Amino acid sequence: MDVDVDHYNVLGLPSGEEGAKFSEKEISKAYRVKALELHPDKRPDDPLAHANFQKLKTSYEILKDEKARKLFDDLLRVKREQFHRKAQYDVKRKRMVSDLEERERAANAPDPASKAREEEERIAKKLKEEISRIREMHSNKGASGSRKEATGTRKESVGSSGGVLNKEKILKVSWEMNGEDYSAERLREVFEKFGKVEDVVIKSSRKKGSALVVMASKEAAVAATGNTCGHISNPLLVLPLQPAVAMEFHQRSMEPQPISNLVGAGYQSFEESVLKKLQKAAEKQK
């Protein structure tokens, strides 16, 4: 008899620990059911019908015998234990192989300390390049600033020839917004009656218009200050930005508005920003 045959399975019963719990009566019942199914008279066309029926009878005889069944159950138990041991061995073997492969990868992997040193050297090199670039940039800016300062010094040394903007040539002009409005071209036409006009800068609000007029000479500025200019319906109030030391003109009968109403903190900051722009423009023209 082949020892690899599972006699419980031949009778259609579950094997292993569960098969060992079946009673003799349950085994006999399973045999009768299977015998009806595998009897040669029921399978005339099956050439293996007789052999299968004999195999069924042999399995039944072994399970019906108490001593033979016990030996067969012991054999199944040993096989189960051997299977579990093999399965555990396979698990351990797989784990050992995995650990070995991991160690080989770790051995072949680059040294973390060496990799860290390489990364540090790479970053340090980039940092040095950035520092050199920033120093060079500041060096170029310093050289450019020095050239600009030298140019500015040369321009200032020109003196009264026109390198420095003379505030005595600048007029503060204001007018009301409820009458005729004034454009830069219109103001240039008005003040060219007294001399050449170099520039006109307008700053207007909803209630009041204002402008700075740069005359070509101090004398022209003085002449314009001593006259009432503009349209008769909305005359211009003209004041010097910085009065000359000696102003050679006579005040007309028109009484000017208080200076404090014209020169406030906002207007003063506007004048200073305009003066800076005019100075830059004058430097570019020279």
C-alpha cells in the first residue's frame, strides 16, 4: 500500500487532526456513501472503476482497524510536523537571505561619512563662488559710485556757469481752480515775457493749482515776481522760491496772500522732490 495515500480523503472525509476525531460509525457511513458512488456496476465505461473501488475498500479496512488507524494518524501527524518545520525553515532561510542581501547592499553602498564630506565640500564651493560674486558686484558698484562722485564734484566746481541749480531763479506760482486753468505750455508763454524759461513743473489739486517755473536768469525771476501775470479772471500769484539778497522791483497795489497759506509741510516736500528732479535734469543737460 502506498504510504502517501490519505485514506480519509479516499472516503471523502477531511484529513489531519479533524479526521482523527471521527468515530468508527462515521467512517462506515462515509464508506457506504462512497461505495455506492464508485461501484463498478455504476461505472461500466470507466476502465479504472474496479481499481478505484478496491482502493476505497483498502482505505476503509485500514481506518476500521484500530491499530492500523492509529499508525496512519501518527504518520499524518509526523508529516504535518515535518511540513511545519520545513515552512518555518523556509521563512528563516528567506529572512537570512534578505539580511545577507541587505548587508551586501550596505557594504557596497557609499560611506555615509564620505558622502557627507563630499556634500559639505560641494556646498562650501558654491558658497565661495557666491561670496566672490557678491564681492565683485559691490566692487563694481563702489567703482561706479566713485566715478559718479567724481563727476558730481567736477560739475559743482563749474560754479556760477550753471552746473548747480540756483534757487533764486525758481518761482512758486499758484492759482485758483475755479477760473481758467493753466497748463505747462500756457505758463511758459506767460513767463517768457520776462525772459527765457528753462522748465515748468505743475502740481495741482482740486481746489488750487501750483507750479514751479525755472527762469534762465535771476533777473528774469525778479522781473516776473514784480508783475501780475496770467488771465485777468484767474491771475497767478508769483513768489520767489528763495528771495534774492537785493530784489530790485516795486510792489504793486495787489496784496499777496499770506505765504504761510502757500508753503505748508506737503507743499515743501513737493518742492524738495521737484528740486531734486530739476537738479538731475540740469546735470544731464550739462
